[in-house]
Amino acid sequence: MNASTWTENALKFIEDIRDCEDADDRFDLIMELGDTLEPLPEELKTESNRVQGCTASVWLVPEFIPGAPRRVRFRTDSDSTMVRGLAALLISQVNDKPCDEVAALDFRRLADEFSLHQYLSPSRSNGLFAMSKRLGRLAAIGIQGDPSGDESAPISPTDTSQTGGSASAEPT
């Protein structure tokens, strides 16, 4: 994996973070990225959509896009503006990509390429890793498709009838 794995917008964003002179500027930049997200409706802020392992509450909701290959698009939100910005950066890398590509993506290595962890506290780094693991797991659910044959039907990450019981049983 190389720097070209990052989208052009993410590359610019990460370079902007590197160019910041102090931590406050970096954090402001990350929080501004979170402002680009549409708020997640309250009815989607459920325990089943919440990412486990984050200090802040953060929710990831997948939408599976029919076709061959099946693609995934995520919606996300957090009660922390910093985490919201980090989540926005992560989903910018995976939205509208094939589920198998997202499931196989090594997010930790991707983050390490630009030393994102050096700008984050240990708890934020752990939260970033928890979010990335959850993205991969949800994308893996999308690879399986909908057993009813309705390719347009989104798969709930907690619907164990479609995932062999592993989606909600496996902690994030």
C-alpha cells in the first residue's frame, strides 16, 4: 500500500495537518472536516450502530449499493467534534468503494503512512482504530449480499439472520 491509496482530498487534508504549526491548528482542521458531514438522524444513533472502543459516542451506518461488485457508503456522527472529523476522514476513503476492497483495507497501515497517530492522544488513536475495524467488518457484511435476492435492500449490521450470527456477536 502506498500514498496513492489515499484520495486526493485526503492527501491534501493530511498535508495541511502536517503544515500546521501547533496542535491547536491541527485539531481545528480535523474538527472542520467533521463539519462537512450531514448530521445523523437520532433514530440511527442506536447502540447497534455505535462503535465500541471509542471514548466518545460515534455511530457508523452502512448503506450497501447494488451492483457487481456491491459497494458501500457510510454515514457517521459523533458527540465529539474531534472524533467526528476523524470519522469523516475515514469514510472519505471508503465511501462508494467495493465492499471487498473496504473489508481488506489495512486502515492502521494507511494511518501510519501519514503519522496520524502522532497527532492524536492514545485514546483518540484507539478510537480511530476501533472505527476503522468497524468499517471493515460492516463492509464484510455487505460482501455477503442479501439472501432474499433483493440487491437494493440494505443489510442491518445487527441482522444476524443475514450474517451467520457474527455481526452483533463480535465486539469492536
